[in-house]
Amino acid sequence: MKILESLRHKLNKNAELSGQEKKTNKIINAFLEKTNPDVHLRNVGGYGIMAIYKGKEKGKNVLLRADIDGLNIPLYGCLKTNDQSQKPECKVQSSELKVQNNYSHRCGHDGHAAILCGLAMRYGKKRPEKGDVILLFQPAEETGEGAAAVINDEQFKNIKIDAAFALHNLPGYARHQIVIKKGCFASASLGLKLVFEGATSHASQPEKGNNPQIVVTTLLDAFQKKYENLKKDKYNTILTVTHVSIGEKTFGVTPGYAEIWLTLRSQDDEALKRLTESTVALSEYVAKEFKLKFTHNIHEAFSATMNSGAETDAVEKAAQELKLSVKKINNPFPWSEDFGRFGNIIPACLFGLGCGLEHEPLHSPNYEFEDEIIDTGIEVFEKIVERLGIEELRN
């Protein structure tokens, strides 16, 4: 549908980082106003939006969620020239690239939002038969902060929700294919920053300072061994060093400060908690041995996304009725999704929507959402709501 494609492209050009989705909020709110929702909440958990379309009769109230934040990957526009060299970011022949925006939707959140707006159009014209449909446009998914902010918002707390669903487009899977799994669908993860403070000295007298170098090298070796041992863990727990810094860029001063950044992942929230605690305890012990001040911070924490059996079955049956290919995966995805927070409080299911076997991967600078799958996403969500209404009638 051209109107949704145009909306998606507009959102793409105005992509904003997590927690900064002011223009995105304005664009989506303006679109939703035309559909006359029964309830329209414009700022939930920050720049989040909720639009509720009340059913003709009472039934299960279903939450459908889309994420709306972008990434710190520039969006390029193309300037046509006589040089016919092909740039990968461009869909026209060009040799020059002009930055249109410092940010972009290289994860497809613009497409997810367009799908929910398509549902708003449909429910605006014809309300659901049974139960309310709650469309949630969630901010700050990429940092793992948005779902918690929404859940803690009093506006959200006042709404009765019986089930929650979300989708994520998936490169590497056939276009329009529905990807499902009961239980853990996507891993829990968090960023762990370890900070060590000692004392600088003149580089000619290192003994007069307290250099964190030995602590850093000791821990990096220990973390590598821990990584190797974790390969045998049944929860596919992973420890990855992502950044290390020590001292300043100088030849005359020994280091007095160091940081190690880690990403920890697991298919189980408790296993991730244990890994975090053991990593912090080891770091604290080694720092204490060398008389360094030690602190740590946790960033971008995501819960494991756990799909309930009944909700996953509802997605599968909806896809089958639409004659869509269904792929049941055996192992959870190693990446994380903020939708997991909703699964902690509501029966929920996150499923995948294939966007092409040869498609550029998520977060790639060459990635772009496939407009062709917008209608598929709308139809699957609509069929899920319809099926839950039918099951409510049977009960």
C-alpha cells in the first residue's frame, strides 16, 4: 500500500536515537489521529504511543507492539553524476554520497511502525469483533530501556491486557516466512563496564605509580578462559570483550586508569545474573589484590524473550490460515529484544517475518526494510486478533 510505503520512507528519513524519538512521535501521532482511535495516548514511557480500538463485544484485549527508535548509522542520499560507479548504499548510479541524517533505521523499526499504522487504518474503518486491540509504538528498544519505561508508566498500568505480540523482520529467511519458537526466542543480554583506578607516575619511575595494566591483562586472560568454558553451558551463555582502554595517549606518563567493556548473553535470565555476579566478583578480587579502586556499571540490559505456548500456537495457526510458510527454529537467536520485558508480565509471543534469503543483515549500513512485507505483517497481526476472538467465543 503506497500510503504505508510513503510513511515508512518518511520515518526512515527522520530516524532518531533511543529516547529521542520526538519527530517520529509527531509523525506517527498525526497518522493515527486520522484513524480516530477510541483511546489515543501520545507520550507513554517517553515518546511511546498507544492507540486503542475497542471491540464490538468484550473479549481478550490484545497488545501489538512495534519499536520506533533508530540507530547511529548515517542515512545516505545519492547525488546523480556522470560517473556510473555503483555505491552500495544507493539504489541509483552515483559517485557521491550526501548524508541526509546522522541516524537511520538499519534494523527495520520504520517498517515495524508502518505495519502497526496499517492495522490502525483497518481498525479505524472496522473495529475488532471481540476484545480491544492496543497498538503500542515503543521507544528506546535498541538500548533495552523503552519497554520498562512503558510498563512503569501509569497510563500503561491502567490498561487491561490479556496477550501481547510483536514481530521482527529477519534477513536470511524467505520473504513472507513466519519464524516461531516456543520458550526462549531471543537471548537476555547486558553491557558490563569494569573501571579500575590507580595512580599515574612519570614513565621513568613506574614504581611510584599504580598501573592497572597487570589487572587488565590478568582479567582479559581469565575472560578468554571463561568464554571457552561457557561454550559447554546449556543456556548458550556468552561473554564477549567489546572494548578495552588503559592510560592516555602519551609516552611520558604511566596509566592510572583503565576500563574493560563486556557484553554478556544467555538464554536464561538467572544464568545471565550468575555470570554477571561472578564476573564482577572476579574483577573486584583482582583489583583489590593490586590495590586499585574498582567500580562497575550495567548498561543496555535485556530480559530473555520467552514465548508462551498458547500465543505461539496462535501465531502459527494465523500463518497457516494465510497460507504462509512457517519455520520452527530449534535454537533461540543470540541477539536480544526489549519485547522480553512484556513477556515477564503478560503471555506473549515475538515472531520473525522473513525479508529475504539474500537480504543484507540487520544493522548493516546497506540494510533497508522490504516494503513488500508490510502487508504480510498487517495480515498476520489481524489474523491473530481474529483467531483469539474466535477462541474466546468457543470458551
